[in-house]
Amino acid sequence: MDDDAKAGCAALFLAILVIGLGIAQLVLGGLWRTEFTYAPAGVGGADTAANVVEFTEKLNAPHWVWGLVQGKDPDIQQAVDKHLGEGKRLTKLVAITRHTFVDNLLMVVTLGIYSPTTVTIRGAVGTTGAAVPAPAAPPPAPPPGASPDTGR
């Protein structure tokens, strides 16, 4: 085999490898995900909230050079603040990072220069009412042998 044929075989092998990896990335893209859940407890937490309303926000986290260079982080606080209002409190927050089919397609089309990640924020907000006072303790029992107080 001459040098031109070897170079052609190497280029063909590299092209097949890149195309195969791109197809595998597209097919398996939704399988790679990270999820974390936050549910505050105690005063004002999920156990004391009323009128709970759930929400979902999709954000984009850009990355570059096959994900090796991180772009700007998505503003999760801004996404949550859109749903919070006067007297409302966050009762649950779930953040899911995932490479969707479209994310992987963009990465393949740009040859890995642009590698986006989809961040899905699911949460719940509820209103917190005034704290319910504890029931009053019963009056202490009179000592033995004392006459009952008749209030006169």
C-alpha cells in the first residue's frame, strides 16, 4: 500500500469514527442527566404551605469545545423569582440538567464548537399564613385541701 492509500484509509476511518460517535451521541443524548431536589422543612416549608402551585422553566447552559469550556450559567434565581410574590414561599425545587436530542444535534452540526445543555427547573410555591398559636395550657390544679375559688 502506498502512502496516499494509507492516508485515505486513515481519513476514512476517522470520518466513520466521528460520524458513528455523533450518531451515538444523538441517540443516547437523553440518557445523561443530573437531578437534585430541594424541599425546605420547618417554618414556611412544604409542610406548612397552602395554595401550592407548581411551575416548570427550561433554561439553556451554553458550553464550548465539546463541553470543555463552560459558558454563562443559567440564572435559576431569576427563573424562580418570576413565580414568587408577596407572601409566597418556595416549597420545592428540582433542577435537572440534560443533553437533549436538539442539544446533541447542535453539537454535531457545529462539530463540537457549541455544546448546549438544557436545564429544567421544576418547583412549587405556596402561601404561608400566620402561625397558628398553640392551645392554652389548662390552669393548674389547686393544692390538696384548698377550697375551690368561686370567683366572689
